[in-house]
Amino acid sequence: MRAKSRHRARAVKPLDSVRRAPHGVLMSRPDSELVILCAPRGAAAPAARIPVRWKPSARARRVSLRVCPAAGEVVLTMPPRAGRRAGLALLREHEGWVRARLDALAPKRAFAPGAEVMLEGEAHVIHHDPAARGGAFLDGRSIVVAGGRDFLGRRVTDFLRAEARRRVLALVGAHAARLGVAPRAVRVKDTRSRWGSCAPDGTLGFSWRLVMAPRWVMDYVAAHEVAHLRELNHSPRFWTLVDALTPHHAAAVAWLRAEGPALLRVG
Ligand SMILES: [Zn+2]
């Protein structure tokens, strides 16, 4: 589901098309890439790796750039027929301003003792207990993490991924039962372009990071992908199915657009 075209029916390509993209709930930065800007000659600043999203626009009259704080990236709006060279030139021209804006953003939030982690939209605190047994587990509003400090981040990630899988499977199971369908498999991964996906063979994929979002957001993504098991397109019939499965469509899309990018900056 692409933010701008989600209400447009997407033609289903032939089944023998190898490069056919899975249908799914796209993250809001499908076209990001890292552009490496070398430091100007004699400058003290090191080379910068600047995340750039190329945004084609049929209406734009000229190339423009802005910094998207949520995604922590530069958005280059490209009019028809504008080449990437023009975009890169504009980026170089405003490099100082761009670097300053990116530097001012909130840092990536690492998993650390005492740090807050959202679980289904509710804040939990990471509690490191080297003497505890088991990798990581819930204790009230704490996520208790056992073992050495070096493994804490990995253990919190594994814990959240397992929680995501458990919760996604329950939601997918409920929605699939209502439609009388069954996915071939359900995968939970650290996806970077889609919150959820449905492959032509019926395999569903989800980002584990959805477990940090409120439950109704995950519910919508699960309903969206399960509905693709009946309609592998974004036709009106597809959206009717989605809305029959979940009341959270509009709110969840808005939430993912506003808060989703921050989920990618955690861990
Ligand atoms: Zn979709």
C-alpha cells in the first residue's frame, strides 16, 4: 500500500513475471537511499552519508528539497524529466543546511538499561539483570534482560521479534478464519520498505517493529495482508474486505505515516 496511491486499483501483473512486487503496506520511504557527499576540499567536516528519498512529482515545476524530521532523511522532489544530477547538485548546494538539520534530529534510540521501549503502544522500561535466567521477559511494565551487557540489545530485539510473531499470528489467524483463507506462511522480519506484504504464493510478511505500535495498527496491517489472500490488488473489492475485517484502516494509515518512521530509529 503506497501512501499516495492506495485507493487506486493496481493492475495485477502476469504470474510469470519474476520481478513482480509483493502487495503490502509500504513504509513511507519506499525510495530512500544513502547518498555519500564527500567533504569539500579543505573542509573540516568528514564525508556525510545523507539518506535521500527521491520523490517524483508530476506537478512540480523545479527540483526542491526538504528535510523530513520523522524519517531523518532528505526528500528531493523531482519534476518530470529532471535528472538525478540536478537533484544531487541542489543537495550539494545546500549541504551545510541539510547537515545541520539532520544533526539536530533526535538520535537513534538504542536499547539500553533504563531506556523506554514501546510494546503495543505502551511504554516499558528495559531492566538489565545479569543474574536473571532466560534471555528477556516481561515483568509488569519492565522488560527484564538477562546476561551480559554486550548482548542486551540483541536480546531485546529477539524478545520483541518473538512478541511480534506471537501477536501477528493471532491477528492473522482471526482475520483469515473470517475470510476462510489460510496463508502459506507468516514471516516476521526487519523489513525496511513495507510494514506488511503478501507474496503471490500466499506468504505474508510483517515488520517486527509493528509490535511497538498500538495494537490496532498491527490489526490493520494484518487485516490488509490477509485481505490480499483473496484480492491480490488494491481494487475497491479489496478495500471492502479490509474494512469488513477492521475498523482501524484510516486511523492506522495516519498513525503509520506520522509515527512509523520513528519505529525505524529504535534499536
Ligand atoms: Zn496492499
